[in-house]
Amino acid sequence: MHVRREVIHIHLPRRSTSKCDMVGMVIERDSVGEEGDDVVTPGEFLGEATEFVAGKGAYVSPNGRSVRACLTGRRKVTAAPPGSHDNRSTIEIVGHKAHGAVPQPGSIVIARVTKVMARNASADIMCVDSKAVKEKFSGIIRQQDVRATEIDKVDMYQSFRPGDIVRALVLSLGDARAYYLSTAKNELGVVSAQSISGGTMVPISWTEMQCPLTGQIEQRKVAKVD
């Protein structure tokens, strides 16, 4: 159960010989309920994993110690049913409009690259497990998550370009409230890209795509398309 302490300020008149002033009184009371009125946002700490099971809209952090929110809403705690082997309560996020699909660690997402820097690339997530999202979710592909081999030799500028469509795996929710994404599998990486000339490029190897209009070859971390 979620316990919330409310502080109520009451001001009562006190008459003195010179004037009538106000005396402040503070009353505290505990209110107990299944849902908290406080709104949580993605990445926010909800409780220790030793005390709570992650329900809808929540996930266990990569270190396995804490439960965190993966969408915006109000927390709801449900006690374990009588006789359950797991006595932990379930915590979930409710009271928010339907999101459509929501990224979770382990999900496969389709994202559009928006910015490429020396150590990472930013992307907007468009689909989660083939379902469209209704809200904006941001993702970051770090240099160490581009591919599984020769990580120290990864060149971000030769792996992605702004506008590329990539298939990626959700690793976790990062510190900046952007999901950490990985393309370090054969089936992950760029699935669609426009050349400098505006043509839709065709993959010709694991690291190259070719413009059908000009024949120009550009570097990419190409996904193996089924």
C-alpha cells in the first residue's frame, strides 16, 4: 500500500490587546491508498527490487536492485495474494492515457537517427516490436553498442547518418531518460537509408550501402534483412 503524508496548514485568529493576528497550526495525517497522487516519469525510482515486483509501466534496473518507471503516470501498489510464494507487492504505473507501444528492456525497436556524434548517435523511436508508439521516445546508440567486435575501432560517422532508419535492441533506460539502444547483432543496424543524392540505398555488404542513382557507396552498420 502507498502511504502519503499530507500536511495541512490552518490559520486561526488570535485576539491580543493591540490587534488581531493569526496563529498558524499544522496538522499532519497519513492517508493510505493503492494509488499515489504523485506523478512519476520515465526513469524515476519506484522502490527496491527486494520489496517490489515490476508490473505494467515499470522495469527492474540493469543492476537488479531497483524498480523504475518506464512511462508517465501514477504509481499503484498491489499486495501479493495470500499464499503466494513471492511476498513482494507489485508496483505499476496507471492513470495515464494509452501510450500505444512502450519500449522495454529487450524490445526490438525501429528508430530514426536524428544526430550523430563521435561517441554516440541519437534517434527517435517509432515502433516497438512492430507496434507504433504514440509518444516520443528517444534513444541513444553508444559507440560500444554499435557492433560486437572491434568495438574500439567503431567510427560513428561511418556507421549511421541522420535520417537513417535502424533496427535496434533496447538495453535499458539511460540516465538522460533516453533508452540505450544496441545494434550489436547481425540482424540489427541500418535497414533503410537515403544517399546524399536522395536515392534509397541498397545494402551490398555488412558495412556498405550503394546509391542506385549514382552508384556511390556509403559506409553504414548494415542490418541483415530477412
